[in-house]
Amino acid sequence: MSSRQDSESYRELSLVLGLLFALLFLSPLADWWMSRLWVWYLPYLLWGGVLVLGALIHWRCGSSERDDR
Amino acid sequence: MIFDLQVLYGAALFYLFVLFSLAYITDSGLVSVKWVQHPVIYVLSLGVYATSWSYYGSVGLAQRDGYLFLTIYLGVTLAFLLAPVILKPILRLTRDYQLTSLADLFVFRYRSQAAGVLVTLFMLVGALPYIALQIRAVTETVQVLTQEATPQMLALVFCATLILFAILFGARHASPREKHHGLVAAIAFETAVKLLAILLVGLYAVNEVFGGAAGLAQWLAAHPEAVERLYAPAREGPWLTLIFLAFAASFLLPRQFHMLFTENFSARALNSAAWGFPLLLLLLNLAIPPILWAGTHLRPEMNPDYYLLGIVLDAPTWLPVLAFIGGVSSASAMVIVSTLALSSMCLNHLVLPASPPTPKMDLYRWLLAVRRVLIALIILAGFGFYQLLEHNQGLADLGLISFVAVAQFVPGLLGVLFWARANRIGFIAGLAGGVAMWFLTLLAPLLHASGILQEPLSLVFLRVEGAHDPWAFATFWSLTVNSLLFVGFSLWFRQSAEERETARACRSDTFLPLAGVVAAHSPGQFVEGLSATVGREAGEREVAQALQDLDLAADESRPAELRRLRERIERNLSGLLGPQMAHMVINQQLALDSRAKTALADSMRFVEERLQQSRSAMKGVTAELDALRRYHRQILLDLPLGVCAVEADRRVVIWNLALEVMSGVPNRQAVGRNLQDLPHPWSELLAGFARAGDEHVHHLEVQAEGRKRWFNLHKARVWDTSLGPGGGAARERSGLVMLLEDLTDLETLEAELAHTDRLASIGRLAAGVAHEIGNPVTGIASLAQNLREEHDPAEIERSIDAILQQTRRISGIVQSLSNFSRSGAAGLEPARFPLDAALSEALSLVQLTHKAKRVTCDCSCPAGLVLNGDRQRLSQVLVNLLSNACDASRPGDRVDVIVIDGGEEITLEIMDQGQGIPQEHRELVFEPFFTTKPAGEGTGLGLPLVYKIVQEHGGRIELDSAPGVGTRVIIHLPKH
């Protein structure tokens, strides 16, 4: 895959990840998991999960993106 | 445990010494730049976001508002996850246009110095409480550890140390082009220290206070309300508002903007930070709930903001000291970076507009000195604010006031990135409205509570009556007023032309090539122009730097390149003086002739670059058209002929690869340059051909790179279709496309072929020559033999004369053969020579070979007839034709050679009485390798070479033959 395609994919996947983040933390779903009181570290788990996906996206597309300085 | 003030002071001093040393050795180059520029260091340096508010205040905020404290980091996470959409475009703008702060960005986009002043003042007002907060956090932690009131002197010493550090390592260069590696390394180190400290305190809380994870779980089981207290405020509080505020603050706060964009060294590092920085924040916050519960469990008598210290008071000494140092790290990093960012803004948007540079000052020294004074003033102003503050205000409150302040830039920033119609009036009106609401709803109550404002302003009551949550209320109303004014005024008022131009520059999906032509004609004139404002030294340095950036020569004269040079100088000056001042200086001193037509080459280059950048966005027919365009362009570039297209004013637009190789002139040097300005001999060759009436020139000889080269040239007019076909105006405006065909290799090959043919002739002549030499040699031998017995001096003299005569005869033969056989260079070597001499030489050589046939050769040539041409090649013509004539003759036949002087032309006829050439062969005899001679006797190259040589001399050849009667070859040669 060319660096340009990587760049486009990176941008699109980042947007998808942003939407996932919004779904987990900014939607009524956030009220739902906050009211369950499962474990105290649940927010950290969700947060960390999103970041793992972010790192995977970075390794797949962002790391080979051209440094258009 | 109570700590001695001296211990804490000593620990802080030691820590700051380590920090200074690290910055120093990094700046000295002892640490590899590769290490400093590693993405991990970049991510850690962004940890400046986590100030003492995060370090200490998160626990207090968690105690009061539960998991709402996480919003301050979740908002950052969202902003960084969307880095390719939000942060990358800002990074592109800041790097392309050398913008060092948010104020620069707004001034660049809205082309308004007033906007810069407003943004800077507001940033300053918004940041001062935050700086004060850091000083307060340090002094209060000392108070917590020593259980004594902190002397004011300690705060002042802390501020003085920060001033020293910021000046030494943050203001080393006048230009932001130079990155501050020492500063970046030091800030990254500070983040590492606070991360280590907070994680160790968290571990202490779990392991020592609760006896391990199981103990903590037991405690939580026994106190289920502890977890509920975390979640409940998050469900009910301003969760979304705070995430939004943190989202905005993550890149709009001066310190964040500075580390994210100004000190950024690669776009790839930002990609790593997109997940790395939120991960760092997650780790920094992971320990907050255990520390809070440890504090709840131990109940130290202190503000929950300082539980992080309170729970480790009884731990081994190193842990509370490390926790204290972590706090110092958080506070000092924030103050240093914020001050650097604010000093740059104040310099560009407050000081420089009020006191513009003059030619007499040393600009760089002056800028550095002012920046350093500003650093000191800003930190001292923070200290002043700290003394005025009401100390009961929570750390988080002070931080959030700053967050709401920077959120006022969100509408303006959306305008920069996404709304081309936004204008300066809308931006200023919106920002002013938002700032007013921020002041009334947040700052005025704070100042009133601190006793600075005596009377509460009437609008403050809105906050009390209208909402139970001050943050949501203040954020909503300030941003609503801000956005409405911004949009309303932007729609109501028209944009200036400059704003339209920068709006396009800010949108990556629109494009406009540089228009106009610079009035200055050389980099030297640029220096003269700039010197009038910024001084000689700065003028020379900036022009030299821009030339180096663009890889241009100091004698550059192409208008398109000078236009780029002007653009680059403006960008570089923008980093030095701010965008508005740079724009003003450039417009004053390097005026543009906007009526001049933008060079086609320049437009083409920009269109190419733009299409290249947005290729992936093309779809359907557009993508197909682009593929077709690239295919056609590639054909031009890869054509094995040199292609040079020029505009009507003879500026080069296309200079393909073959022409680069042929001429040794690189494309980037040729494109945009006038044909006259190309290096020798291409300027004369191409400019001359462009002027010439002929559309084709064949076999043009050119002396290039110390050797002869030959070209065929062709040209065609490229009509300006916008003016309609064929008209006078269209003719004047039409460009040219010229094709160059390099014949040098072919010429060399032909020279080698001719030489081969000559050697073949020599082979055929060898027997005759040997015989001819053999006779005189026999005569010489006999004479020498007789001389042994001869005593008569007169007879000896006669014999010697006879020997000399025979040797002259041999020398003559050898000389003729040698002249004929020597290897000729490619191309003609014209000279004036007597034709009769060349003719007799050729005749004698040929007669040697055909002596046995007793062919009679009769030559009639006017004496003293001189021909201008390549003697060796023309001799080859004569030898070949005479040999053929003799070969075709029967024994006893005649071969007649007649030369007629026709004034301008010489006609040479060679007639034989041989068998003649059959009709079917006449068309073929000039074709290479056609021969009717038996194998081994003819190469088939003789007549083709004759034809070629005659043509090269501008002559022509005719053939008249009748089978059984004979053949007549007629050659017409121009005399000169």
C-alpha cells in the first residue's frame, strides 16, 4: 500500500475510532455502564481498549505515512 | 512525619540541577539528536499537559466530583484520536507558514493584527491564574510536608529558577526554525519523574495502606459507597462539558500548542502521540482512585488535593520527597513552557506592532533580549497573581477557568480549518463576546471571592440563578455568544482579498498558485529591500536562508523562482516577527506586480503538486482523466527525443528527461528560465532556433562540452487556444515546442564505418602498392650494388640522384596511402585545398591497383581550382568512384575525369566505358551493403558513403548509365 493510501486509511480509521470513543464515553451508553458499578477500573479498561485499537491503526497505517515536512 | 524545609529545598535544588544538566548536555549535542527526536520523547514532552492540577488536584477533584476528573483526560484522548483530522492540518499550517503560536495562526488566517492583540491578551489573562496555581501548588506542598507556613521567599526563588531555566534553554534562538532540544528533553524528563512518582505513590497506597490488591478489594467491599461516589457525579455532572473543554484545551492551551506544533520535529511523531499521549495520561490517572481511597482511609488532616503527599508522610523518606519532586516537575514544566509560548505571542503581537524593528538594530539580538525580558515579566506576573489569589479556591477550579478561556478559540479555529467564509470582523466580535461572558461568569466571581473585585457584576447573578453547574453554564453561554457573533458578523461583512487568499491556503483541498511577479529582479535586490526594514545583516541572512531552503542559486533571476523566494522569506520572517509583521515588511519592501501574468511553468508546477497531493481523493472520471494526464505527461518525459516547450516570452515550461541527459542542464534549472538565460551553448542553439523561420534544421553542428555534437531540430507552434485559432494575438501569445534529436552517436558510427571502408580499400590497393613500391626498391638495390664498384664521382652523383628519385617515389606512394587510411574524426573538418592535387593523388592510388588492366585514366581539371571541404572524405569519394570505374572497365578502356568550374559550384564527372549499371540496380547502388561484386571483393559501403559525404558537403550526386556503353557519375559540390 502506498503512503498516500496509508494516509487516507489512517484518517478514515481514526474517524471510526473517534466515533467508537464517542459511543463509549459521550452517548447514553456511558450512563448505562456508569450506573452498573461493575468494577471501579471499568473506565480505564474502556479507555485502554480504545487506545489499543489506536495503536493497531497506527502500526497498520500511521507508521508508514509520509512525513510531509 | 514532618520534613525540614532545608531538606525539601535541597531536594528541589538537586532536582533542578539534574534538569539543567540534562538540558545542557542535550543542547551541547552530547545526546544524539536521534534520541531526542524519538517519538517517545515527543510523547513524554506532551506530558506538560499534566500540571500540578493533574498531579495533586485530580485526587481532590475525584473526591469531590468522582470520575468527572477523568473527563480532563478523556477529552484529550478524543482530540488525539482525531489527530489526522484536527491536529495534522494545524501542524501543516504551522510548519508551512512558520507559525509559532495560536495567535500567529489566527493572525495569519484573518490577516488582522487586532486579532493577534486580542488573542494574546486573552491568553495572557487566561494563563496567569494557571501559572499562579502552579506556584501555589509548590508552596502549599511545602507547607503540607513541613507543617509550617511557607515563606514568600520560597515562591520567589522558585519563580527565579524557572525564569533562569526558560531563558537559558527555551529562548536560545530568535527563530523557531531552531528546535529547543534541551527544553524538549528536560520536559520529557519531568513527565517521566511525575509518572514514576505518582505510580509509586499509587503502589504504596495499594500495598502499604491496604495491604495489597486483595486488601483494597476487601476495603471496597466494605465501603461500596466509595465506588458509587466515583460514578454518581459522573452520571449527574457536566461530563460532556468537561470532555469538550479538555478536548479544546489539549491543543489550544499555549503550552500544548507550543510542544505539539512549535517543537514538533516530524509529522510521524504526531501519529505516535495519537495513541501514546492518551496512554501516558491513562497511566498518570490510574493511581488516582487508590490514592483517594487511601486518603479516605487514613484521613490525614489536609485538603484532599494533597492526599498524594498526605498518604506517604509515614513512608520511607525518599517516597514523600519523590512525590514532592513530582509536584515540582509538574508545576515547573507548565510554567516554563506556557511562559515561552506566551512570550512569543507577546513579542509578535504586542511588542513588535508597538515598536517595529529598525534597520539600525541587530534584529536577532534584540528579539532574543525582548523575549527574555518577557519571560521574566510573565512569570513575575504569575507570581503577582498568586499573591492576590484567594487561597481557598480549589486547584481544579483555577485550571478549569483557563480551560473555558481557551475554549473561546474553538469557533475561530473551526473557521481556520473548515469555513472559508469566516472573516476577521466575525472572529474579533465572537472572541470579544465570548471573553466578556467568560469574564462575567467565571473570572469576576473568582476575583470577587479573592477580594480583588469589591462589587459582583450583575451578570454574575445569571450563574447563580440560571444553572446549578457553573462550568456548563459558563461554557454554554460564552461559546454561544461567541459562535453567534462569529457566524453573524462573518456572514454580514465581506472578506478582504487577503483573507480569501489565506482562507484558501488554510484549506488543503483548495489551491491557488502564487500570482504576480516580484518587482525585484535578483536575490541581491531582495537583500536591499529587506535591509531597509530589518537591517543589512538580517536581510542577508534571511535571503540566504530562503535560497538554501529552496535550493536556489544566489544569482537566481527567474521570476517564478523569485516569487517563490519572496513567499519563503515571508514564511521565515513570520517565524521571527509574526505573520502580520512579516506580511507588512514583505509587502512594503518586496512589492508585487500583480498585473503581471503568472508564469505558465509556475502554474503548471503548482497544479502538478496539487494534483499529486489530492490524487487519492479522485474518483470515477476525474481519476481516469488524471491517469490519462499522467500518461501523456510521462510520454513527454520519457520520449527519447529532447523536448523543450516554451511560452510566448520564451520561458521554458517543459524540459524532459532526454533533454536533461543531452544537455546536462537539470529540469529544475531550466524550467521557468528564459531560453536566453540557459547555459552555453543551449541558449544560442534553442533561442536561435526559436527565432529562426525554419521549422526543421538538419544535422546542425554544435560545439558542446569541448566536443562536436550534431543535432536535428524540429519545432511547432503551440497556440494559445483561449485567444482563438490563428489570429495575430494568438500568434504573439503562442508558445513553441522544440524537439532535439542527438545525432552524435550516429555520426561517430558513420565515421567508423567510413574508416572501415577505407581499410577495405587499402586491402584492395595493397597488391598494386606493393608492386609499385617493389619496382623502385629493385632499382635502388641495383644502383646501390653498382655504387660499390663505381669510382667515377660524376657517375656516383647520378646514381645517388637516381636513388633519391626512387625513394621520393616510394615516399609519395606511402604518403598517399597514409593520407587515405588515417582514421578521421566524426563530422566534417572543412579546409580549402587544391582539387587537382587530391584528384591526382586518388588517381595514382587507383592506378596502382589496376595497372594490370592497362586502363587509361585521363583527368581534366582546371589548375589552381580550390575547394572548401573535408579533404580526406572527398578523397575517399574520388578513390571509391575511380575504383568502381576501373573495376567496371575492360583492359584497355578509358576512364575520363572532367572537372568544370561553374562559379558557385564545381561539377565533377567520372566516366568509364564499362558494362554499365542495369536499370534495376540503379536505385539500389546507394543502399548500404548492396554490391554486385563477387564475395570478398566489395563491402557494399562504397557508394552509400560517397552519397553521404557529398550530401554532408551540401552537394548532390547523379548517376547516368547505359548497359554496354558505360557509366557517368556526376557530382555537384558547392565551392564554399
